[in-house]
Amino acid sequence: MASHIPVNHPLRPIYRIVGFLVGAYLVVFGVLGAIQTAGEPFANETGIRVLGQETNMLSSIIHIVVGGLVLAGTAIGKNLDVAVDKYLGWALLVIGSYALATIRTDANFFGYSMSTVIVTYLAGLLLITVSLYSKVVPESQAGAPRQVREGRTA
């Protein structure tokens, strides 16, 4: 196996919990945002503050969908969570970058503030990190642990 991404990592359960927590936060933030922005325009440039971040209805729906997919992927497991976390993590980084570039313009249709951009970046980076350490393969394909490959006993 030529890949440098670890498989069968001993801390995999902790990484899955982190992925679950990120997904749960995204869902909670999205639901609270949807409740707070119920009577507002769908994609206005200035958002309403929820949990210290600005959001609008479009952004809230996106957070609910992304968080729900992360939770579903984590619940199913079987390396589906690895792909879901990786691609949705990168999607959050793209959304955060777009929001950062348009934060004080009319093109800010997510209604993001700087704090929302930072939290979006953190959530995306956490999901990408979780995807790097959550892969599971059969023991016959895993190869020797790093210590054995390096000639150390423990």
C-alpha cells in the first residue's frame, strides 16, 4: 500500500466523535438560524446573529443539510464517513472562502460575518482531519504499524 494516510488508527473512535460533534453543531446552528430568520428575506446580505455568528435562511439550510449528511455518514460508517467528511469539509472551505471574499459586498448572499467565516473554516478543517484518520481496512491490507516499519519495538 503506497498511501501515506493511516488506516485502522487507534484513535478512530475519538475522530468519529469529533466528526459527529461537528455535524451536530452544524445542525443546531442551522436549525436555530432557520428559526431566527423565518420572517427575513431568503438570501439577504446582512444576517441575523445566532450563537455569535451571522446567518440567513439560505445559510441555515446549507448548514442543516451539511450537518445532516455528516451525521448520517458518521452513523453509517463503513468508510462512507471518510468520503463524506472529506468532501463536505472541502465544500465548507470553499463556502467560507467565497464568504470571506464577498463579506462586505452585495454578493454576500450567505449573510456571513467574519465570525461565521472562521467557524466555517474550523468546521471544514476538522472534517478534513477526521477523514484522514478514520479509514478502516481489513488487517491483511493494513500493513505493519509504523513502529515496526521503522525498526522500533514500541
